[in-house]
Amino acid sequence: MAYMLAGLNDLYEAKEDLEVLKEEYPELCEQLVHVVSLTRQMQLKYGYMGSLLRDEDLPEYEPKYLRGSILHLYQQEVNKLKENPYIEELIEIMRKYKSISDSKLFLLTLGAKPELLQGSTIIK
């Protein structure tokens, strides 16, 4: 039971950190919401977006059935976000909350409530 509460506390802390990020770097957060929304609309895995932001090669997240030209457009949008001068602030939050997963962190940016994300493991 304590483990579940710790997970929920982590989600609340992450939400607070994202709110601070939004106040201090509104343009960065606007770009972030755009790319997270695009990821959701294209039905890509949030882990793929996270791996692109961190310059990691994680083959388990790579889209398998997406036309190359469409994937290229998506990657361009992620690169625009990466070019933001304050991107390291976001990367630091991603590192800090790696234990709660990129998917939950990005869903928090879209306004998901921590209670709904706690214990959810099917979102990638």
C-alpha cells in the first residue's frame, strides 16, 4: 500500500514541477503540449517521443507502420521542441521522474489527473 501512495505522490510532485515549468517557460510548454498532442493524435508511443527528446535509440518504441514521410514530419516537430533554448529544463524533469514513465509525465502535461494515472501500466 505504501508503494502505491509513493507512486501517487511522485505523480503529484511531477504535476507541480510541470506547473512551475509552465509558469517560468510558457513558450516551451506550449511547444510541449503541441508535440504531446501530435503524438497522441498520431497514436505513437510516448516513449518514442521521450527517446527522441533524450537522443536515445529505443527500438521498442519506434513506430512500425507509419509512412516515412509522416514520421519525418513528426520528427521535425520534435526537433523544433528540442531547439527551444530552455529544453534542458524539460529534460531535467524527465530525468527526475523517469520512474513514473514518459507516458504518464506527458499525459500530465495534457491535464490528466494523477489519480487516474496511478497504477496504470497499459499506456505507452
